[in-house]
Amino acid sequence: MPAEDHFVNRGLLKVKVNDFLRQELRRAGYAGVDLQKTPLGMRVVVYAARPGMVIGRRGTTVRELTETLEHEFGLEAPQIEVSEVEVPELNGPIMAERLAQRLERGDHFRRAAYGVLRRIVGAGAKGVEIAIAGKLTSRRARYQKFRSGFVAKTGEPIREAVSHGWAFAIMKPGVLGVQVRIMLPDMVAPDRPVIVHKEIEVQAIPAPPPKATDIEVVEEELPIEEAPPIEEFMEEGFEPDSAPAEPEAPIVPESVPETVPQEVPPVEEKPAPEEPKPKVKPTKEPEVKPPKEPEPAKPKAKPKAKKVKADTEKPKAKPKAKKEKAKADAKPKAKGKGKDAKAAEKPKPKSKAKPKKGTEKAKKTKAKESKDKASKSKTESSKK
């Protein structure tokens, strides 16, 4: 068997085992599988968020899985080991499966996608990209992407620092595909170097020895010996003269003409100039004006009484409105019975028929009454 076929068959086997475990361990948070060949058999390492569901009660699920892997996939003595994922929010397959489950439950695709995105970013990921494709809101299929941060898509960082996962959500309109790419926080991009600051230990260097020029010279004081007395040096028989020697005459210098100091005239002290006093303007005393006597108030002129003419004339049939108003202002309200006042105010229309004898007397009496009223109105106006 050539080496190429060996590696191809090994890759196909891993893909088949991965698909089988994905369907069986969907609820356990399946994250991936790793196959390792050992002298004792094939070692199968299963990564899951809930390892207890992979093992099952008293290891029942593990036994079932080992039998299927041995008989259906042809693995020699498979030994299944379960390892727990410490941070499931930073694992692409786990988060893709959780998003697909939320879509199958009936959550709106935007709400479900943003909820998963916030959980991934909160775990410390550098970047996230979620893509959902299928019949989202209409009969025609389309895709929607949700991004946050930085996600590498080419080069070596994809293999080392990007966790990629995909899953399917079976819906009534059709199947929705979900892809999740997570940029891990520990990844260091090649185009972004990291500067590491190291602490350097500084050793103290001893000071050099002092030079000869810098040495201070200290003089020690030696003890002074006392001189021997003079008597030891004097010869025998030598006696000093008892008479003192005459003092020599002092040398007198030649006479020098004495200079008489000239009298210096005293300097007359000039009196200091007096400072000019500031001129003070004489302040004018304010003139006190005598208070004005209030003028006597002029007596108000009494209003002249209006002369009211007696209405001796007979009232006309249709008097003007202005004349009626003037008369109403001038005349006081009629006293007495209401009927006589109305009779006096309302003029009677002229009758075409000839007046009778009885009517003439009535007219005369009315004329007298009108004269009396005019006289009363004059007296009242004069009193006012």
C-alpha cells in the first residue's frame, strides 16, 4: 500500500468518526475528536463541554460507542477517553451547535446570533464572525453575517489561532447552515510584534582607591626642648660690666618746613526748597432760598344753571330723537303716579276732528301743569 493511500484513508476515517460522534453526542456539547494509534490499540480522545453525558450511567454510552467504532469503522481495540473543554465559549463547534439549537427552538436568527456573539466576546475573544445561510425571512435563500473584532482569514494564524465550527438547523422552510469563527485571545499576529520589557539587575561597582595626590598630609607637632641656662656657657673669671652702657643719642632728621593748613571756608547750607502748597479753591456756600408760600387756591367757579324753557307749545306727533334725549337729561323724573307721568311724556297725536268744549278745558289744565313742572325744574337746577 503506497504512503499516499495510507494518509488519505486515515483522514477519511477521522471524518467518518467525527460525523458519527457529532450526531450521537449533540446534547453533550461535542467539540471534536482525536485519533492516536498506540501498541495497545486505537486511542480515541473525545472533547466535550459535558463529559458526564458522554460517559452515561455507569459507562453505558461509552461501551456502546466502543462497540460501534470497533465493528462498523474497523478500529482495533478502541479506547475512548473524555476530556472536558475548560472554556466552551472559545470553542467554535460548541457555539455553532448551541446557535443551531436556539434556531430550532424558534428564536429569531438576529436575536440568537447576537446573544451567542456577546457570550463569546465576554469570554475574552479577540474577534468573532457568525454566518447564517438559508431561508431566513422569505422563500428565497440568503445569508447574514455578524462580526465583532478582528478575525484572520489567511495564512498560518488560521490553523493555530482560529477556532472554526459549523452546524445545521432543520427548520420548516428548509435547512439553515451556521458557521462560527472565533479568534482566540492567546494568538499573537505576525504583523503585530509584542514588546517585552525585562527588568535588568544593576550591580554596584566599588569606588577606585584614592590617588597619591588625594592623600591628605597631617603634620605632627613635635615637643620643643628647653634651652640650657646661660650660666653654662659663661667662662670662668668673666664678669659682666656692672655699669650700664650709655644710650646712644637719637638721630634727629633735618628740619623740614612745616606746612600750615589753609583754612577751608565753611560751606553754606542752602535751605531746602519749600514744596508748593496745592491751591485750594474756595467753596461757595450754597444759597439758601426762602420757602415759597403756597398760593391760595382759587375758588372754583360755580356752574351756571341752565335755563330751561317751558314747553308751552303742543307736542308734535313725531319728535326727533336728539331733542328727546336733551329733554330727558334736563327734566327730573316725574313724581307721582306712573300713569300721569307717562301721560305727560307721551305726546298725543293731532286729531283731524274739531275739538269739543270739554277738550279745551283739559288742554288748559295740562298747560298749567307743564308750567308748574318747568318752574320746579328751574328751582332744582339753581339749588344744585
